[in-house]
Amino acid sequence: MPKSKRLMELMMTVNRKRRFKVQELADEFGVSKRTILRDLQELSELGVPLYSEVGPNGGYQVLRERVLPPIAFTEEEAVAMFFAVHALRHYSSLPFEAESVSALNKFYLHMPGDVRDRIDSMKHRVDFITPTRRGDAPCLSLLLDAAVRQKVLDIEYETKESEAGCRKIQPVCIYAHNGLWYCTAYCFLREGFRVFRCDRIRTASEDTSGTEKRDLGEIRLSRKEAVMPEDPVRLQVELSRAGVQRCEAELWLAPMLQVREDGCGSIDADVSRGDMPFYTEFLIGLGYEAILKSPEELRDAVRDRLTGLLDRYR
């Protein structure tokens, strides 16, 4: 086997094994221990973070920050990867912010000049628009790590109506929508699943009180647990075709939206009574494209809000 090919396969092997002995690699590649030691030295010089351990049970291990082997991209693949990362720049916070910038620079700086010229021209022809939000979400990386490792977190959470309060949560997933980051998590205070705005999570730290975590390993982003409303009331709304189209743009509305064959639709679901101010503003924004059937208290809130707006223009 040519040395260059052996080094490439060796890099992939040590990344996969993470912990190994020289004799194991020598047997696997059919070369001497001395050859493997020289190869490992070359990999270390190339940036593969190897750590040697002495003693009868010693060997080598790869540190956590592993370096992936070189991957050959076509020009079209490289451009696509560049713009996939470039599109994230509209978000003020990212789970891997520094790493995203580093990856983008590597793609750009190591491309031939004509490909860079092509990318520079395409920047003014294609974009992935996301509303720019002012609020940062400093705990994104911690929330994602807790979701992956199923950790319980203590957070300081600020709602729209009140000052920050303490919660104990076990994150399930994080997702971005309309320029904002959200975290679906099991809330130990409410004893159910809730969705938290990540920019309203002021602080987060791993729980040290010994709270027993729940088994959420089977829950996936595409199959989130239903968020049960607090103090539920029945929301019933009839929607025109234009109303349906506007509601389809709201991710949180998808489970409640029912669309008929003619393109019109309806909302018929339980919602939290505490969210009435939000639904008041949302329904007013739909204007003539929605007819609110119930609850009556929400109809009263819409009328009061519209009367107040009318008074401003008298």
C-alpha cells in the first residue's frame, strides 16, 4: 500500500478507534511497529491530536478535538457548503458560532481564485433571508449539549410578562424559526413539555441537586412531544385561503391548522389561557382573513383592543 494511502486510512482508523495500541495498528496494516510509530509521528505533525500513555496498559488515544481526514469536494459541492454556512450569518447567536466562521474561512481561502470570484458574484444574487433579531441567545451550546447528553439544567428564564425566574428543565431539542431560537424541554416545575425562547434564557448551568432525569432518548426533533396548555381554553377560528397561507408560515400553528380541499381552513384546539394577549394580537393581524368563534373572552379582548386602537385615531 502506498504511504500516502496508508496515512489517509490510518487517520480515519485512529479517529474511529479513539484509543489504540501500536501493535494493533501494525497488525491491521501489515507493517512493523516502527513504521506505525513513524506514521503516527507524521499524523501528529499534520495536526491529529494524539496523546501517548506509558505503562503496561498504555497506548495512544485521540483527544476530543479530532481532525477529520481531507475530503475531496467538487466545485459545486464546495460552493453549496459555503453558502449553507454563509446563510447562518443572519442569526445573532449560533450553537457553533466560532466554528462556523472558521469553516467558512477555510472553504473560501482554500478555493482557487476563479471559484472565489464566482462566490463573490453569487453573494449578490442569492441569499437565505432571516429576520435579524436584537436579542442574543448565549446559552445555545449548553442547551444543545444538554439535549444530546440528556442533562438537567437550572435556568434563569424571563417571560414577556414577568421578571426572570428559576426553572429546572431537561432540553429535548433546539430549533431556529423566523430569526429566533427555541428550546423544547421537559419542565420540572410545570411537570410537562414546554417551549422556551432561547434569547429569554439569561443563564443556564448543569443541575447539581440530584434531580432524576427523564428518559427522553427516543424523542426526536421531527417528533416532538406535545406541549400541553396550562389552564386550557378552546380556540376556534375560521380562516380564508389567504388566512391559511399566513398561518402556514407560523411553525407553532402547524399542529392546530386544519386545511380543507378548497384551501380554506380552521383552527380548533386547546390553548393556554395565559396566552390570550398573544392570540389577541395575532388574530387582529389576520384582519378579514379570520373569524374568531371562541372563546368569548378572546372575542372580548379583540374588541377591546380594536376600540383602543380606534381611539388613537379620533
